[in-house]
Amino acid sequence: MSLSFRMAALLAPLLVSAAAVATELSAPPLSESLRREAVSSLDRGVAYLLSKQDKDGSWSKHPAVTALCAMALRQSQRSGRPGDIAAALAKARTFMLSFVQPDGSIWPAGWEDMYPNYTTSIVLSALACLNHPDDQALMRRARKYLLDSQLNERHQSGGRPDPVTPDNDCYGGIGYGKSGPKGPDLSNTQWALEAIHLTEHLDIDSPQGGKQGVNNSDLAWKDALVFLGRLQNLPESNRATWVCKGKNDPSYGGFIYKPGDSKAGADPETKTLRSYGSMTYAGLKSMVYAKLGKDDPRVKAAADWAARHYTLAENPNIGADGHYYYLNTFAKAMAALGEEEITLASGEKRRWREDLVQQLLKTQKGQGEWFNEKSGRWWESSPELVTAYSILALELALGKQLTER
């Protein structure tokens, strides 16, 4: 996860798509003074990103970082520089399209340490956001590539045509692809599920007027819930040895990174793998996309863990590491869940949009950029990457909602 593409494991931006349009909430989520501060902050961030685009249309010479920055610019409709943004997006799109592969994946094939599934997911989401009419066919191929990458009986891509049965802990997950660590994880899986969710309209709005791929898509969500269940610290539905034993455990309801692996480590006494912030919100958001309701026990348990560990000052249980990844995932999950307030264990109610804006205003730097001063892990020392994260999170905090076409 570095400029040599090892950083890809922490790319988790806030997404919008051609299947969705951004609309303001009926009630202003912020006070007028705070809203003005947030809009001014956004404009400074947009100006910073525009100043950092390379001549080839990229940011950091990387298709996934470029996709993140393009999505950030596309969402910032408040900026007073529409001409500059349009030109930057056109150049970014050309750069991203240069990596389209015959099998539908979008990544620099043959480059060392590159991750096809992760990069395809990110770029597909950006192309859906840009919604260029010439991109419909290649987006369908990229979507199919991701569906075929899911580990299940239908698994076809990534050099592993062998089926994966439901008794396998990896069943329903999506990993990096041909390169990188083996096995699926929640970060890769939630990225791919996000792209699949945001391009579901491509199944229905086919040129032939049929519903192409809908059955496979429905099965993908069903199988994804199996994988998500194996990552949640929920003894009622997860019998793995690392899972906590009951509701009194502080990890109860939260999520870990991959089967048997938590970046927050294990409790030395109980051996329970500790849940942590970014993966818990990734799991929560993915369950909502899979159409689980707020009253589903799995959703309620994850939301309760999040309320018990509520903070935006750090990534709960792992501190400064991945802080801006966490802020993005937090904003996505809360917007998807549709809740305006979070009730803490003490009974105090917090307005998450307000808290998120305050956090990002506090950490923006002098040129309009953001970066992680306390931890460069997972490439968060990169101001281009972290500024894209922050712009996208601010847009959700300002009241952007994803509304189906």
C-alpha cells in the first residue's frame, strides 16, 4: 500500500453514480454559518486538487487515485469553477480509460503490485459518476468482471475458475485479484459491492430493454451477506472461535478486516479479535446496500457498536491509522442508513453531519489540502488522496443524498 500501488488497499472513497443524483435534504442538516464554512472549505479543496492534476490527466499517476479525485470534483457542484472542473474531468476520464482491459477489468495489467479487483471497482464507480454516454458498454463489462470475481460457485475470474463452496470462510467475498495478499477482505469487498450497487441500473437499462445480469446481482448480494456475517463479532450468527462471547464484550456487533484477522488485534484475555471503526462502518454500509432493514439484528448490532465507540477524532480502536478512510466510510454508512443523530451510551445525541464538518474544518491545511499528520500508513500522507476523501465526506455532510433514478 504505497505509491508503487501497495496503497490501493485503503482506497475507499465516497461514491456517487450515474444511477443516482445528488439532492439536498428537505431540512437543512447544518446551521447556515457552519454550512457557509463548509462550502468555503470545499472550494479551497477543489482549487487544491485542480492545481495538482498532472498533464496526463492523472493524480499521482494512478488510475484509482485519479478516480477518487475525479469523483470529488464531480460532486463539488458548489464550486465557482465549472469550466475548470469540466476540463479536469475530461482529462481524468481519458487517463482512466487507457487502462481498460479486454476482460472488462480496468487496471494497469502487468504492473507489479497492482490489484485488478480493487482498481476496477474504484474506476468503475468514477465512470458511473461521470456518466459519459460512450462508457455504458465498458461499464457493463467491468461490472460483470467484479461479479465474476466474487468467491462462490460461479467464480470465473482472477485466474481461479474453481468454485468456492459455502463452508469456506472466503465464500461471498472479493479480494485483490491476481496480485497481492490471498483471500478476500472487507475493504476490497465493500469497495466492489459499492461499485455493484452504484451500477445496478446498468442491468435494467440495457440496450435490448431486458434485465441483464439481475439474477447474478441478486445472488451476489445474498452471497456477500454470508461473507459479511463471518466478519461480524456477533455470536448469535457467527460461530468462529475468535468471536466475542456476548453483549457485554466491547467488540460485540462490530466488524474485523478478514476471517481471523483484525487490524485492531486481539483481546489478550478472551482472544476475541477486536472490532474497529472503519471496518464496522464498511460492514454496516454494505448490509444496508444489500437491503437489510434497520431492524435486522445484524444491522442493529453494528449500529450499536458504532454508537458505543463514537468519535471522529480517530479511527476507533486503531487510532490515527486510516483516519480519513474512516471518515469517508463513516459518512457513507450514515447517509445510507438515513439517520441524522447518533445516540451514545450516555444518552447524549450527536448530529453526525455537524461533527464531521467540524472535524474536517479543523484539520484542513493552508493550501486547502488535507493529509494525515499523525500516520502515513495506507498512504494517508498523500494530500491528493486525503483531500479527495475529505471533499467527498464534506459533500455528504452538507446534505447530499443518493436518490435512485
